[in-house]
Amino acid sequence: MLALVVGYIFVELFGGLWSGSLALLADAGHMTSDAAALAIALFALRMARRPPTATRTYGFHRAEVLAAVVNGGALVAVALGILWEAAQRLSDPAPVVAPVMMAVAAGGLVVNLLGLAVLAGGRHQDMNLRGAWLHVLSDALGSVGALVAGALVWWKGWTWADPVASAAIALLVLHASYALLNEAVHVLMEGAPAHIDVGEVRAVMCGTPGVQAVHDLHVWTITSGMVAMSGHVVVDGTVDGHELLGTLAASLRSRFSIGHTTIQLEPVDFVEEGFHP
């Protein structure tokens, strides 16, 4: 997909300059950001497969989240640039060669639809791939906008349709990039996953026989699909510790899909000095 996008950038750039279409030039710029997004996503996937080290004890999984932040920021920058140029064109519409514009946009749409199919499989499980998929989706919308604008210019002579289509696509890109950035920053800030109710996690743990109370409970995401949890469990001494740990881990895995648990068992009279957020 990266090779296809890089190859078609030059086609759209040439077509945009030849036809005078801002929508095509914007799409060429957007495709350039797509290429960067795909390269970053590929690099992050390779990094995430590296094993943990003595200093990177969780491994390099967060590389995927960092890639999502970079891709989200790039989407915002591209969208704002398109909006600025569209505002300039609206005040001074330029002539557009509609047939060339539509032909190049149609080719770009085919490339982007192929990319959406290639990346669709992992976008729900991987934030990094979702960022790359959003880049390609917004570019596909850009191609559709260029096609519609070209048809309006050809049919009605509405040269303003070109910058208007570009501005509309830019607003859609901003909306998608905000959602991606919001999710990525939430992970980096160690926020609880959206699909997990921490209060319910506490209730399930406290409802386990032998558990008297739970404190210092933390649930966070290491990377997409990898949820971790840590907590201190006050025990009443009526249940074997090994058995209790197994029961708690099994409950958290089956109820909340939490695969990495760190649980400290404490007797009722245990007092720990230190940091208690």
C-alpha cells in the first residue's frame, strides 16, 4: 500500500498542476501525508514486535500509540493547510480543466479503496493501523470530493465548487483526527480503557470470597488490545492466597479481558508507607 500511494502522489501532483485543481493538489498533499502515515505505521509495527529489555520492561508496544499521535497531528496540519488554501481560492477562483481533474481523481479513488481494503482487517484492534486507515479514508473522501467538484465545474462552470469540496473534506479530516488524538492521548495519560468500568472491576474483586477491600486500583492500556491492572487486595485470611490470586486473575480475564494483572495481597492490619494516588 505504501508503494502504491507513493507512486500515485506524482500522478496527482502532475494532474493538479495541469488542470489547475486545488482539490487534486490538496489530495496530492494528503497522499503525501498518507505515505508518511503508512511508513510510520509500518515502523511502529516492527518496533512493537521487539522483545522487552532491561530498561524497556514493557517492550516497545507504546510505539504504536506514539505513531497514532504523530499521524493524528499530521492529519490536523494537512486539514488546516487545505482550509487556508480553500479560503484563498474562494475569494479568487481559478480556472479548472475538469476532465483531467476527474480522471486523476478517479484513479486516486481506486488506489485509496484498495488501501482501505488492505488496512481494514486490523483497524478495530490496533490504534496505529486505525490512524493509517483514517489517513487513507480521508484521502478517499478527497478523491470523491474532487470528482464531484470536477463534475460541477464541467457541467455548470462552478469553479468555486473545487475549493468548497476541499474545505468540506478538510473538516471531515479534522473530526476524524480529533477522535484519534483524543484516544491516543488518553492511553498515554494512563487512562482507563473506555470499555472497562473501574467501579465494576472493584465490585467484582470485592465480591470474591476472602476479599475484604480493594485499594490503589489502576487499570490502563499498554497498547491497543493490551490492558493491564494493578491493585492491593485486603484479605481476611479465610482463603488460601494462591487460590485467591488464581480466582481473581481468572475473573478479571473472563469478565474484562484484562490479561496482565499485578495483585498485592495484604492482611487486614497491614500498613504500607509510600505513595497512594
